[in-house]
Amino acid sequence: MRTLILASASQQRRELLEQIGLKFIVDPSDIPEARHLNISPEELVKTLSLEKIRAVASKYPDAIIIAADTIGVSKGKVIGKPNSAEEARQMLQMLSGKSHRVVTGLTVLETTSKKTLTRIIETRVYIKKLSSTEIRNYVETGEPLDKAGAYAIQGIGSVIVEKIIGDYYNVVGLPLYALSECLKEFGISVL
């Protein structure tokens, strides 16, 4: 099997790759995740995933590199990670009783041929109507503080997600179906 590189420091992405049995090296890029660029959310995640790939590609002359960038989008506005408990509370109030989009830019690069595939994956997430007590209790768990949108669908936050339309793993941070289809293009089959 060819060397696989995950250009991400995300624990969730690492665990998802392990879950599907891939052997890989983690080499996070140090690309700042600028969320204020004046481009569409889709172009933003595409640009950031490509920048992450480029930041590590030169180190690996014969490898397949995987990078992704995931954001939440509500009413056209990018939802990032909260900087404080108060900001997490405000984000959860904003999302309460509404739906939002989770958009991921996924890029896979073969360093020998420079062949690059980029996919944009979108999932719609519906958050239940939250009481102020539920928001306070959830924020007090600490889980929302380092999660985009101030919730983790794979954690305690699962109880606030009423339903999703699309790829669950996209919301976690790495759309596994799209990734496995991309890897097939490079001769790597998960199954």
C-alpha cells in the first residue's frame, strides 16, 4: 500500500481514518483557517483544503495526501469555533430550532503525478429547539468549546441534533464515502 498522509491535526479525522482501517501518517499543515475571506463557503473550504495539501506535499515525493476543511453555514454566514463559553451559548441560541449546512472541502493529491481531486460535500443539520437550561448544561460540559458550531454530533451534542440530511461523517469532519470514492481513483480500495 502506498503511503497515506493526513494533513490535519484533527483527532476526529484521525479516528475516522482508523475506523475504516487505513494506515497513515499524520502531518498537520499550519495553514491558518481564515474564515473571513470574501468568497462562498464552498470556495472557502475548497481553497483551505488545497492550501493544507500544498503545505505538506513537498515533503513526500511518493504519497497520497488527504486534507479537508469543514465549516458550518447559517443564513450564508460561516460558523466557526467559539472562543468562549459565552460565544458557544450565543451560537447554540442562534442554531436552536433551525437548520444549517455543514460544508466540507475534501482534497486528495498524489504527489508523484500531481493528480488532485477535490470534492465539496454538504449535509443539512437540524438542531432541536433548545431551552436556556439545555444550552447552559451543554456548554458546561465543555464539549462545545472547540467544535465548529459549538456542538459535536459524535458526542453529547448528538442529543440536540434532531435530524440530518446527508453524510453524518461529513458533520464529524471527514466524509468517508466521498473519501473512499476519491481513493479508488488512486488505486486504493477500502473494501
